[in-house]
Amino acid sequence: MTKVTAFDSKEYSRSNAAGEVKFYTPLGCGITVSKEEEFSLLYSQNLLELANKFKIEKCCGGFSPSEYLHKIGPAKTVLLSDQLLKSVQDLIESAYFSYMVLPPKEVPIVEVGGYKSPKVEVPTFEFLRKLSVYFSYITAWKYLGIEGRQNEKILIDGFHGKRTPAWDDIVAKTSPITYPHGDECNPFISIADIISFLTNKKLWDGHLHLIPENIADVWKGYSFSTDTHFLDQNILSKVRWYSDEHIELSSYHARPIVFLKADGYSMNQIQELDVYPEATILARQRNGCVQGFDKDIDSPKMKDGDIFVYAGEESTKLANTLKDIYKIETLPFKEIKEKIRNP
């Protein structure tokens, strides 16, 4: 049976009393699961029950703590996250953690670029900020570098990043599946996201530093094992970008992609609508992902089997045109609810 290992990451920082950031790193997490279908079903059932319990009228297909902090408050977000995790923990074999240690006094700058682009010296803190945007796949890269971890299905939360040797290593070993908005539509990435979030909270509550021993300690009451490896300046050659070219991810995206397009609305605005959570549930049911649609950028990304959800006169015309080009499913936003009730 093929194992599934899913990765996500969060920013981790600690400040002094004056609010000055004294320590910063991306914190990545990967979870490994053997019983894929059983995990997905149990997660979906338990999330629905918890959403009702916490009076969340419109909950996405995956629970992402950062998206609900302002909606239900920090205390309820932490409690729901922990209860959801505990409800599926027996199906999680292990949790893998990774973070970066680059003391600015020892490593004041990081040199990037050099391939078809000029070499640029980036201050260490700025480099770490940019690294956090794609640290989910850096964690996957470090995980895959450990012997015996090649024959797994690798899921990675969506990211934006420039080319690095680490990404080249990943695609040389495996074909990762990337999920735009993965923490909102994929159960495995959602739990990796939740564990990253709760690790930060547990270390804060315990006044503990981010070190492997403390990570193991805060999770010792749970049924899954933990493994932590930090990265330092010795692997900078692998994780710094060597080109200004961004990684083209569409060929690695989970399918189907549920594309969303509404006249006069940006993707950020669509995410604030009540119909957005329903779109993420549709993506979860199909084991796909969800993203906005820009005709000029995203038309080449579309493939047979994808789903185009639309609203408005121009988007309706575009849906009809795309349906003449691709074998795709099209439906207006108002019909998503019925679609997820009768998949």
C-alpha cells in the first residue's frame, strides 16, 4: 500500500518585549498516512461535526487555522484544531518537522541568482521571509533525502517560488502533487497545517525554544511519532534560488482543478463569498484543488476533466467557449451546493 505524505508550513517567530523580532524561521510539517481513503472519510465526517459544534455555518473542505482566527477567535480555533487532529491521530503514522537556523551575525547575507540572472546579496532575514513562501517543498525535499522515503505519494501545499536545486532534486525523485489552497481542500495538507499551527502554540505556552527535543516533548501525548531535522548554512546551496524564473507548477497540480471565475470579482473577493467553502468541498470530494481563473494566464493550464465554476454574463460566455475546447464540467456558482450533495 502506497503511503501518503503531505506537507505544509507556517511562519515561526519570537519577539522581545519591545516587539522586535529576535528569532524567525519557516516551520514545515509533513504527515504520513497509510490508509488514505479511511483517513479522508474520517476527516470529512469529523470536520462536519466540529463545524456544527463550533457554529461555523460555512466551513471549507479543509480546516486552515489561519483562516478562522478572526472568524471564531484564537481560543476556539486552537480547540477545534486539536479536536480535529485527535479525531484522526490514530491513522497518522508520523509527523516530520523541519526549520531553518541562520543566525544573522554568522550569516549576514545570502547570495542568490546567477543562472541567466545577476547574483544578488540578500539580507538573511529577508531571505528567510522569502523562503517561507515555498518552505513546504523544502521540507518535502529534506524528508525525501532520508533513506527509504522515496516510494510515497508526496502532496505539497500550493506555493510560489523561484527555481532551486532542492526543487530539481524533488522532481528527479518523484512526481509531487501540489494543491493550491491545499489546507482548505485537502485533508492531509490540512492536518499538516494544523500540526504546524499547534506546534507554535504549544511551544509558546510552554515557554520552550524551537529545538527537536522540545517538539518531541509537546507531541508526546499523541499517538503518532515525530522526527525533526533543522537546516543550516551548510545546505544553503540547495535552498536558495539560482534563477529569477518561477517554478511552473500547473503540470503538478492535483486534478481536477476547480477553476473559479466571477465577473467583477478578484479571487480574494471570491474567497470572502459564502459559495467559496462549497467550492473547496467540491475540490475535496474530487481529490482536486481550487484556484481562480485568469483567461490569459490559466487557459493553457486547463485540461480535460477540470471544472469551471462561473458567475456573470462574461464568465458564462467564457465557460461555453472553454467547454467547446476542453472536455470539462461547467456550472454556475449557485449549483455547487447541489453538486456536493449529489457527487
